[in-house]
Amino acid sequence: MASVNLPKTAKGQETLEKICRAAEQLFAEKGYYNTSVVDITAAASVAPGTFYIYFEDKISVFRYLLENLGHTLRREIEIAATGCATRYDQEYIGFKTFFDFVSKHRGLYKIIWEAQFVDNDLFRDYYEKFAERYVSKLKAAQKAGEMTDIDPRILAYSLIGISNFIGLKWIIFDGKPVPDEVIHEIMRFIRRGAFST
């Protein structure tokens, strides 16, 4: 976890969340290098000194933000998929939850991709943590006979790629939610593949 002094009170938690919301918005709009701590505190309506109660420096809030967003996304997908009867249903709910999450955190894409220039280890870790958990779930589905015998690591990164670029097209490029029919087409592709035999 990034270097952060987690608050022990509700008021402190509220202040930390204000700082994080402001940082997310500014990093997405202006980029990491064009955003200062003073910019963040002004947008959060807190004194500059308050920032340093929680974070050592700007890179600390960037790391915390990316790690926290990644953790929250993974948790939301896991909760949403609880109770799904099949891996296929879990995949559908996973895509839908991912797209809904990104619609609420549109700056997530810019922050993730900028991470490769700000902290490449963090950028890599973000995807590898996601893929690691994905692989274990895909292996279980393969063992249960629900999925074909494809290398689960390749499969995990392929599915992550689909979600990333579908989200990029509709949410970022077109500025609108991913329609349900698009998710159904993704699932049709996953179930049947792209080539007739």
C-alpha cells in the first residue's frame, strides 16, 4: 500500500476522501506533472498543511489513489458477482460492473496510463494484481468444466484487454455508458469466438 497516514476519525476520513477526489479529478484533467499539491488542496478546500497529515508528497497520493481505485474496483466486481450460478454469468456481471465503475471514475483511464510514466512498477502492479486474481477464478472454472483449456493467463489478459478497450471507446471516446447490447455482443464473442469452424 502507498505511504498514507490513515485517519482514525470520521472527520479525518472525510478529509482524506476530499483530498483523494480532488487529486483524482486533477490528475485526470491536468495530468500528474501539471498538478501540484497546492492545486489539490485548493480543489479539496483544505489547507496545504492538511495534505501532509495524510501524505508525504504528491507521488504518495497518486500511488494511494491508483491502488485504492484498483482495490475498490476488484471488490465491487467480486460483490456484484456473488451468487452468480456460472462463470459465464460472473463474466457478464464483471464486465457490467467494470463499465459502471469507470463511468463514475472516468479519470481512471488517464491515471492508469499515466502511471507508466510516473511509476512504471505501479502501472505493472495494477494489471498484474488484477490478472492474478482473474487467473485463479478462470482455473477454477476450467477445473469445473465450464471453460475450454486455454492458458488462463493468456485468457485473463485477453478479457482484461476487451474490457479496457470497449470502455475506452464508449466511455472515454464517445462519452456515454456502454450499452447493454455491446456487453451482450462481448459475451457472444466470448462464448462462440470470431471464426466459424
